[in-house]
Amino acid sequence: MNETVKPRLFRGLRDLLPQQMAARQWIIDTIRGVYELYGFAPLGTPAVEFLDVLSGSAGSDVQSSIFTVGNPDRDKDPGDEALGLRFDLTVPLARVVAQYSELPRPFRRYQVSQVWRADKPGPGRFREFTQFDIDSVGVDSWLADVEIIAAMCDTLSALKVGAYQVRFSSRKVLNLVLKFAQVPEELRVKVRVQTGPDSFDYKSVTRPATDVFRVLDKLDKAGLEKVRRELTRGYTDESGDEIPGLGLAAEQVDRIEKFLSIASPKRAEVLQQLYSTFSGVHGAREEIDAVAGMSEQLTELGYDDDRVVLDLSIARGLAYYTGPVFEARLLDAPQFGSVFGGGRYDELVTRFSGERIPATGASIGVDRLLAALLDLERIDSRKTPAKVLVCSIDSELGREYAAMAFELRRAGIPCELYLGSKGIGKQVKHGDALGIPIVLMYGSDERAKGTVTLKDMAAGRKVSDKLGKREEWIRQRPGQVEVPRDQLVQAVRRMLE
Amino acid sequence: MNETVKPRLFRGLRDLLPQQMAARQWIIDTIRGVYELYGFAPLGTPAVEFLDVLSGSAGSDVQSSIFTVGNPDRDKDPGDEALGLRFDLTVPLARVVAQYSELPRPFRRYQVSQVWRADKPGPGRFREFTQFDIDSVGVDSWLADVEIIAAMCDTLSALKVGAYQVRFSSRKVLNLVLKFAQVPEELRVKVRVQTGPDSFDYKSVTRPATDVFRVLDKLDKAGLEKVRRELTRGYTDESGDEIPGLGLAAEQVDRIEKFLSIASPKRAEVLQQLYSTFSGVHGAREEIDAVAGMSEQLTELGYDDDRVVLDLSIARGLAYYTGPVFEARLLDAPQFGSVFGGGRYDELVTRFSGERIPATGASIGVDRLLAALLDLERIDSRKTPAKVLVCSIDSELGREYAAMAFELRRAGIPCELYLGSKGIGKQVKHGDALGIPIVLMYGSDERAKGTVTLKDMAAGRKVSDKLGKREEWIRQRPGQVEVPRDQLVQAVRRMLE
């Protein structure tokens, strides 16, 4: 015999054993059901793509997150192109839209697939995970964005997550704050540069106005004071690092703060504050009108303030999005953060075809949602689909056991025929450990009488808890019924009701 | 603007557009439904595994089929282990069984996942494809094998593939032929070896007795005469290659041929011929009894000769299997070959734990099945789940369109709200191209009357075919009904019945 190989997984990867897998499957089926009601159609793309398709114009942070894949054709042609595993489902969608002219426009597609990121793993941060995306491609109308928000709500309701909140904002409204605070399109920032082991110098670099948002994104973690200083002259943090300032004047930061203070649990109030704050900003009314239109449409369709909030603090990778942005949180499990997010990105296909195709969509982190629902105990996760375990008491009766199992299956009742070689006590324990609700027992006694014994495991467990001993419980046989053999299916159906 | 990237895929990979993807999803859901009735529970494993886990004891042919994956942790630790993409679902199952002691025994699991093979692609041969596996782990009883065969039949029936045939045999019965023909455990074979550009020599090598099966596997392609010569003295083929012979005597080959001639569409007759042919072989009765037991059990459960055949010619990678082997073919689409195969392999986990754990299972090639069902036109494949397209005729009525779409969705009727900017003719064409059965039209006329117009696209198409012009058809409005606005849902339900 060869040496054995240690069974193990690479860091950041994991198996989903049946209990988690069943819960994941229920989540995916539920999401799929909602998305199909909206007319989204399924798309499948391979996990492996050309590296330039994946990374093309993406930033270097994305590029370093890609798992590379060996190209087997390089044996023959060493110059053949490099491959990688997809890191999201949006890039493959963009490629597909550019590649197949026969696709309808508008194109509504969903895709649920694994994606891979070669980032450092951590608690809840995996290197392979499942995304479930919807996107409407080829639609300018903000009705498409409303539909995405509505679909997010319907999905979370269908998943029975308890209370949730979808927050939305718009990149275009956020851009108004730059006008409002008169931030120039380009900022000159002094950055400290190391010139030797102990020497340094300052260099002036150009930053885009949107860097303001990058700084504002730190509000939660760093607090208002530090953000204020980073927007103006910069500061030196606790570890001695110099944080360069963006060079804004105090009055500019005041105006940004005025914008930041716009908040209300009522969308109509947020809109009113926006109209009044930006009353002097050219073009503001039009952008706010669009958001107001979305809000009214949402109200009309029954998506009210209790679950859809207009929250100007969400930013969601602004470099990427071009219009409305959305994200959703579970109010009973806030520690899981955003489980669902998206927005409008009108430059989707440009990288492949040069054509501008508007698109809007959202992505669910299935694994994070699974973790949250398991944590909330809001999901029925079973170790087996079987509802009945047909025990094997007497090896002479093997064919009768098989006949009973198949009778149940043909009646649509999932059933495990016990095929091991253990005694009846161990068989009942096997069923109990798997959470199978009914155990079927049939021996020479039952055979003589023309009956079958059905054990209701939940009823059995209650008595067992009282007695404290499993052995007693099996002997006492609570929750047990003996039914005529020819009434097996009806009896099981009744017990499962 | 940066240069555009050409949208394209690596050789041997493909996208599944909505129509194929919907069919694939139906296949997977159907198979899952059957497997869950048998009590198989879902398992998920990552696509990326350590290379030694994947390839360990596997032959070099498997090793060269593995797509390698770059290990991102090698940046820090250049000695960190190599990674690859799984090439089947059996190796991950074996790893999981060895890794998690908490799993039940017997363990019934199903897994549907992508697998990757770096082989040369060809028509119908992809480098990424989907397998759907079931396995019963930890069971010696041949009842487990019977269940796999029954599950294969039930699956093919549920998939409505038309006539099919599951063929089974047993590695152990095949081994009897070696005894019967008195083939020694080791064969000495003379092989020609190239010693220089124009010189060669002969070398004697040892081959296992099971090499006989490797040769017998060529029967279909090479024919009896060539197989006979390869089993005896060898021959030179058309291209001048020397095919070495296994060195058997003519009488030995006669006995093998006698075995090969055992065939009948009736399992009982095959068994009878086996009993009489091997009557003098020690231990034969026991092995044949086991197969006879399987056959009787199958008959008792309703799996008769019309769909389950005992066929001694199937070999199915004998190096791997240790007991019964099975495969299934679609009789209406024989060109797709075996779409479903498996067998008993009792050395599953040995490589990881040193422990012998018996197991039996089967694997469906989902892509091959999909291709066959699409070819047979036996699968309902739609480009969208939407049953209704709500057209946008008058932009003033946008909110009413949205309200109607959401009303239908909330009634469980999948619906696309048209969000593009094309005219009504193009919108109807969009719905027609997607195969949406009902188009909803609502303009100022309908609004004034409090009605909605529903167009039955199938009825429309019939008339259109007659008229030969789509324009005519739209003008004529056949298959069109006008219903009260408040009866929208009921009317759509009636039309979809």
C-alpha cells in the first residue's frame, strides 16, 4: 500500500456538509423563484476565463485577487494566453453581452455561480464563494433600478430573514456635493515620499475630486474629526504615519458636513432637505427629481420607508457605479454587514465593444446570507432529505424492506433504506442523528400480524428528554404506532402533516 | 478610452445562454428530486484542491488532465503546496469521508458540480463540464448497487428521455473468465523498443492478467480477429505499428470467446449460461449468485428486462471498480453513448485513511444529457421564465405598467416589464423572440374603458404563418382579448392553462 495522503483543504476554502448544503440549496431555490417572477433568465459561464478578459481595465487590487490557472495549450504554444478564475459575475456578463449579438435588449439575466479571490482568508472571508446576481442590461430608465430594489425586498421577504432594510442613494446626487462645496475636478495633494533610509521629501500629486468620497467612507471607522482633518490639511496618526490632506478649505468642509447631516428615516424628508440644501446648485433639481421619482414609484408598489431608506451615506465603490446604488442589511443580524448590494453601472460593456450599454443590477453574497440565517436559526437545515428510515431488523426480510422503501418513494416520500450491518438500536440512533422524523420497524411479529411499526422520532425525543436515557426511550416506545401494512403510505403521510 | 479587449473564451469552454441554461436547470432539478427520494443528501466541495489530494495514486493520464491553479500563498512561502481544479467528484468525496468523522455511515450523498479536464477539446468534449453524482458509502450489501440501478432508471424516466437501457455486469464475474481460461496472474509480453533512429530491439515486460480486459474493450472498434491476434501473438497494423500480443494460447482464447458469446436480452438466460459455462470454476457459483440476487431484486421492484440488461461486455474502467458496474444509454439517441455510469469501488477512501470503506455510485454527464435531450427535442427550453410581457405604449402610463407587472408577479406569474425605448411593434417582436406566451397592451383606449388587451402569441403565430407577414398579423390582432382591468390575473391564468 502506498503512503496515505492527508485529507485537507487549502486555506480559505471549505466544504459544505449536507446540513449547510441543504440550507444553501433552499436559499438558492428561493432567490431563483423570486428572480424568475421578474423575468430574469439564467446564464452560465465557465469558471476559467482569459486573464485579459478578467483583469483588463480593472485596478491592480483586482488583478492581485485573481487565481491564475495553468494553460495546458502552452505545451504546444508557449505564447498562448494566460488564464484565471473569475472573481465576480459582472465581468463575464459584460463579455457575454459583447460577444453574442443574438441576445435580447433589454437583457435580464441571473447567474448563480462560484467565484474565487486569492485574497488573505479570515473569519467569514473565503477564497471561493457563491454569488447570485441579477442585472438588467440595455435599460436607461430608473424603473429598472426600482425593479432591482423591489426584487431585493421580495427576495429578503421570501428568505424569511426577519426585519431588513434596503438603503439606496445615487452617485449623481453624491456628485452634487462636489459642486455644492465647489471642489475642483482635480485636487493637488502633498504626499511624503521616502528618499532614503532616514530621509524623505514631499511631492505634489494630482487626485480626482471623487477622492473626497474615499475619505468620507472612513466616517464610521475614523470619526468626523479625523475625516475633517484629512479633507483639509492632513494629520499624523497614532502610529506616526502622515495622512496627507486633500487641501479643502474649512468652508468647503462645512458644506460637505451640511450635506452629511441630511438624514431621516423618511425618504420624503431626505428629498426635501436635498432640494433645499442644493437649491443653488445648477442641475441639482433634475438629479434629485430622478431619485424622488424612484421613491414615489417604490411607495406606489408597496415598498415603504419601513424597509427602503434613502441613505446618502452609502457609497459602494463609487469608481464603478454611475447612478443609483443599493445595499441591504439584516436588522436582526447587523454584524453580517451588507448581504446584498448593487447599483447602476453604465460602462459595463465599453471595455469589450467600445459601446456604451446602460445596466443596473445587484449581487447577493449567498455564503454570508447562509451564515446569517444559520446564526439566526431562521432556516430549516436538515442533514438528509429522508423523511422515513426503513430499518433492517431481520435479514430474511430484506426484500420486504426494499419493497416498502420503494413504495414510499413512489408515493413521493423521501426514504432511506438502511443498508448497513448494525443492530436496531444503532439504526434508530443513525436515523435520530440525521434528524429523520419517522423510523419504520418491521420484524417477524409485524409480519405475522400484517402490520408495520412507525416511530415518531419527535414524540420519542420528548419522552427521552424526560427519562434522560435513550435506552429507556427505545424500550418504552412512545410515539409509536402499528398500522396495517397496506396502509403504510397513508399512515406516513398523516404523521408528516 | 483604452483599447478594447476581444470578448472570447478559451478553447474547450463555452457559455450556456438562457435557453440552454433553463434546460440544464430543469435537468438538475429533476435529477435532484429523484435522488432526494432515495435519501441522498447534498454535499459541496471547493473547485480548488491540493494537487496531491487530486492526483495522489491516480495514473499519469489523470495527472495530465488536471488544470493547475496558482497558489497565492507562494508569494510568502515558495515551498507552499501546488493546487489544481478537481477533475471528478469521487476524489473530493473520498477526501471528505476521510476528513469528517461526524458523517453518518452509511453516508448517502449527491453532488452536482463543475469539473475540469485539461484534455484536448473536440466536438462535444469540453474542458469544463457538469457531473451529477450519487454514492452510497460504507455499504457492502449489493442492495446498495440495486438502489443505484433503480435510481438510474427512475432518473431517466423522470427526465422523459424516451426508451433507455441500463446495462450492468460485475467485475467479479468478469474475473471468472481469467480463471476459466487459466490466464496466469502475470503475463510476459515482448515489446519492441526503439534503440536508435533506425534500430530497435525487443524487451520482455510483465503485464497484469486484467490486460486481457483492456484488449477485450477494443472489440467494438477493432473486431474479433484483431482482438484474437492481440491476445495471442500480436500483429502489425495498417500503419505499420507492431501491436504486441499477450501470448495466450489458442485454447485460452477459445474459452474467452465462449464467455464473450454469453448474451441475451433476458437476464435469467444470461445467468443460466454463466452457471453452465463456469460450472467447473471454483468460487464461480457464489459470484454468479450475487448477480442473480441483484437481478431478482430488480425484477421484484419492477425493473425488468425491458430496461435493465445483464451485459457482460461492459467493462467501465476495470482498474477502478471492484464489483458491479453499470451504464445507461438512450435508445433514441445512441450516438451520445453512455450518459450515465458507475459501479462499486471498495478502495475509495483507502488512499486517504488506509481504511477500506466499501462504496457504490453513479455519475451523470449533465452536459451530454442536455445535448441529447435538446437533440431529441424532448426538453422544454425557454429563453426567459416570463409568461407575460407588459408593453410600454404610452410613457405617461409608466406607473400603471409597473403596477400591472407587480400584480402578476405577486400572483406568482413571471412577468417582464418592458423597460426599453422601442416602439410597440419592436416590443411585440422582443416578446416573440423570447417566446413569451402573452403580451399585455394598455393604452389610452384601454385606460378610458378600464380594460387591458392580452395577446396570445401562439394563436397570433398561427395566423401569422398563414398570412406570411408579421406586420399583417400585428394589424389583424388575432388571438387577442380585451378584459376588465380588475380581472387581469384571472384572465392571464386562464390563457396559460
